[in-house]
Amino acid sequence: MAAVEVTLAGIRLRNPFLLASGIWGESGESLKGAYAAGAAGVVTKSIGAEPRPGYPNPTVEAYGTWGMLNAMGLPNPGIGEYPREIAIARNAGVPLIGSVFAGDADGFAEISRRMAETRVQALELNLSCPHAKGLGSEVGSDPAEVERVVRAVVRSVQIPVFAKITPNTADPVALALAAERGGAAAITAINTVRALAIDLTLRRPVLANGLGGLSGPAVKPVGLAVVWQLYNALRVPILGAGGISTVDDAIEYALAGARAVEVGTAVAFEGVRVFETLSRNLPSRLDALGFDSWEAAVGAAHPPRAATDRPAKAEG
């Protein structure tokens, strides 16, 4: 049976499936539940320095099972309250990646330092939320600022730092390379795609914020394209995210170059039991495709190249 264990930036994972930030991560019990269901680890809600209520309703619009539009506005209890939830999951043995956001490099460094004190195993910098004013992609769309933010965080903590980049840019590779120069141990690609829905009767946007972010199967081709581009440019590993709901989706991401994957919208549609299905079905599907391990599939769709054509990949 194909091996599915993964090492990501020195973190050993029992399989390549992580709970994505923003879905199911409100409490320690929900983080525990995702791990118990089969996830190899979890990414927390994105946490800021202070409590944030988020946008007024409506904040979510679902489109069958092919997508979800949301503009939540990064609601969170703040770093003063959330550590108690992290402790619940940590005490249950859950591998934890703490997601954080801020408006500038100094803010990211401070919130990251405080998140690291909760003893998460890595940090994921939310540089890519498409609808939060002064945050997310408004910070993470400039390569120079991305490099400043990542470097400031790396200097402030002693754990691996992942940068989650936006697809809402002409050049995601430039953002990822900037994060790598700043010291990122991995790149997460992608966050949601900026999108809009309009209510014909009311003649106004469906979401209270107007613009939102589209996730789910509809954005999988976008995520795959970004991962494909990044694999040829980066030395650090890539976490693929965007539209993963089946093992075939996940293996596509591996073939494009993702060492691990994050699952979000599928959890909203199916519940955390999706992780049990994914983890159970992955070994036999890899076998059927001729791979003896998940690791063997990573990057396998890329044409063979000379060693000098592509940067050497960092271990794990």
C-alpha cells in the first residue's frame, strides 16, 4: 500500500491533508474534531491582535457544491482569547499551524510572536484575504512588502513560517519568491479568488460587503495553475489549496508540485468526515496510479529537466 506520510518544513504529518484556515477552526474542540476525523493537522482561524466582529450578514453565499462566496471580514476573538482554544487542541496532540494577520510588518511580527508563544508548530501568514480593508491581499500584493513582512516574522520567532499568497495578482510567482527571500519555510497557494454576486430583485450585491472571495471546486484550476508555476521557481515546499474535495483533486495538486494540501470548502459542505474519506482512499488510489508513495507523486506531472533548470528543493 502506498505510503502517505509527509514531512513539511520539518513537521511530520501522517498524511498530506490539513484543515484550511477559516473553516471549522473557531474552537479547540472543532480543531480536535478535524484531527480525529483524519486530518493530519489543522490551520487555525486567522487571528489578529484585537477582537474583530467581521462584516454584517449576509456573509456567505453557496452555489450548490461547486463553490462558495464569502466575505466574513476576518472575525476572530483576538490573540488574548484564542490561546485557550489552541491549548485544547494542542493537549489532544493535534499538529497546529497558527494563522495570523496584521496590517504591516511590525504588526505581523508582534502577532506572530504571540501566536508562537502558544506552542503551535508553525505559522501561516494571511497575506491574501481578498476583501478585508487594509489587511490580507492589500498587504500581500506588493512583493517588497511581502518580503518585509516575512523577514520581520522570521526574525521574531523560532518556528517555520508559511506565507499564504493571493491569486488576485498578475504575478503570484513574484509574491512567492519575495516570501522565500524573506525566509518563508513554505508557501500556501491559494486563498480565495475575488468575486461578486448580485441579487437581481434587490439590485445590489448579495453579500453585505459587496466583493467577496470564491472558494470550492470552481477555483481548483486556478489553484493548480499557481502551484504549477511556483514549483518551477521555488526551493521551499508548497501547500496546495483551492477546491480539494476528493483524492483525485489532491493528487492533481501533488502532480502540479504541492507537498501537502489544505481542505476548506469541502468541510463546509460535507463536515469533517471528508478527512476520513480522503485519508482512507488515498493509498489505494496512489497504488492504482502507479505511485508507491505520496511523495513520489509530488511534481511528477512536470517534464524532466536538468538539475540546473530548477532550484533544488528544500528538504521537507
